[in-house]
Amino acid sequence: MSDTALAEVMAELAALDDPKVREVNARHGDDHGVNLTRLREVAKRLKTQQDLARDLWATGDSAARLLATLICRPKAFERDELDAMLREARTPKERDWLVNYVVKKSPHADGLGGGPDTTCTEHEAHNPGGQYRSKHHALFVHPGTPVAIRVRHNGGSEAKVIHCQLKLAVQDDVATPP
């Protein structure tokens, strides 16, 4: 991919940056200011471009990484490349889109991460009185692999966990791993 094409897309993303959108996204742990509808329009125009997607991801810019998940070819990534991308994803939206739009469609989905789950997305209450957060994790394991779930508070001070609700969904209609 030419540096010119990357520079043009990055300039377009910069032009789409809106301080109000950035403020709303910051409350959810995201650090971009691009309206996601506009981002999808850019992706639709660009169509699938694997090399550009890799270049966009490499910038480290959240909006660029989100766009990369929309224009990439998920099956074209190698296992090590996806593993590195999962570890590099910094924001909830980056992790969410990477897992749902790329990793799940990859033949390498099982066993990625190699350590603590890196696919968490966090959602805060939309009402001012809500004092809860929900987290969504997507785990990919081979059939027969035991799964343990640990719930802990990761804040700077002690907190009493009053309620923890876990939901488990098992998808068993996936292709058998080689």
C-alpha cells in the first residue's frame, strides 16, 4: 500500500474527528472522535483492502484501527498476527470490533491470546444513578478445554462486589479444529 493512500485516509479520519463524539466516546473508554456511521461509510467506499488495513492498524490510532477491522480480509491474517493485534488493542471498541469482525471470522480463532483474556469490552450504565458496569468477554477454546472464570476488582482502592452475574453461551456449531 502506498504511503500516499494511507496519508489520505488518515487525513480523512482527522477531518471526521468531532470533539462532541470524542467526549461521548471518552466516557466509554474510547479515544476517538469519529462518528461510527461516518466511519462505516468510509469503509464502504474503500471496500476490502488488506494491505491498507494492516497499515491502518499499525498507526495505533483508534479510528484507523476500527476502519482496519472493517476493510480487512479476516482469513488473510496469520495466527501470530492476530495474537499481536489482540494484545495491542487498547480501547474497548478496538477489542470488541477486532474480536467480532476479524478474529471470529478467522480460522485461527481458537486459542488466541496465550494468557489472560484480552477480548474484554466494558459498558457503563447510561443512567446517572446506575452504579454498575458490565463486561463482555469472548473466549475461544478448543472443545474439552476446562475454562475457569475469575472475578476481581481492578481499581486502585478496595471495593466490595455486591453482585456478580455470569452468563455462559456455548457455540457448538463451529468447525472442528484440525
